[in-house]
Amino acid sequence: MTKLSSIFFLLAFLTACATPGGNSHTDPALNGEWVVRKAELAGKDFPVPASFTFTVTGNDYRAGTPFNNDRGTLVLYGDAPGAAGARLDMIGDVFGNPVPIKGRRIQAIYRFTSGDRREVEICYDLTELTRPATFATRAGTELLCMVYGRT
């Protein structure tokens, strides 16, 4: 029985260590299915298909349309999502179409824009080089800001 307990402990430890970036933070307010209300890329409106959804379950995400989506892991840092935004990374797990996202780590910030947490704004830096500093995009960048509402 002791050997079985040791194996169970080892498996639990390895599972915890395998989480990207030691991620143990979640934000239960993000859980659920979200639809895009507004999107802006590089200072211009960005059209998003009406069927696009963003679904969060713990530290897992799925984003896209029923025919073209990606999924992966959310890395949260435990920041309070106040006006300045909380840090969030998205690590892709699949080869998407038309953009392969497997292994990409997109840095982002998020905040809730309604008191009842039924609307969230996420701003991504698609270059993977830096984290957005504000919830605004501008020409000449690859900043993408999206406002999502609960379904």
C-alpha cells in the first residue's frame, strides 16, 4: 500500500509541475462561453464572424467558430483584474487554420467592463514579444482588443 501511495503522490506532483509557468491561478468569473461584442486590431474595427465564441473552463480555453477554432491553456498570474488589467497568457495547443497557434504564447491583459462581470475586455499582443500596457490599439502594431459578453 505504501508503494501505491508513493506512486499516486509522484503522479500528482508531476501533473502540478507540468502546468505551464507553474500556473495554479484561475479566475472563476472568466468561466463560461463568451461572444464577441467588439473587436479592434491596429487601430481599426476588426470584423469577427457572428459564430465566434470564446469558452473558458478553469485554465483551458477554446476560441473560434464551429469550423475553425483553437484551444489551449490560459496562464493567469493572480492579479486582480482592476482598471489596469490583470495579466493573462494564452498558450495554443493545436495547429489552427489559417494561423498555426500550437506552442505560441500570446501575452494579454484583461478586465471586466461591467459590474456584474458579464462583459470582459481582453487586449492581446499578437507579436508574442510584449504584454499590452493599455486597452487600446494603434496603427502599426499587432495589438488586438476584444470585448466579449456572456452568452
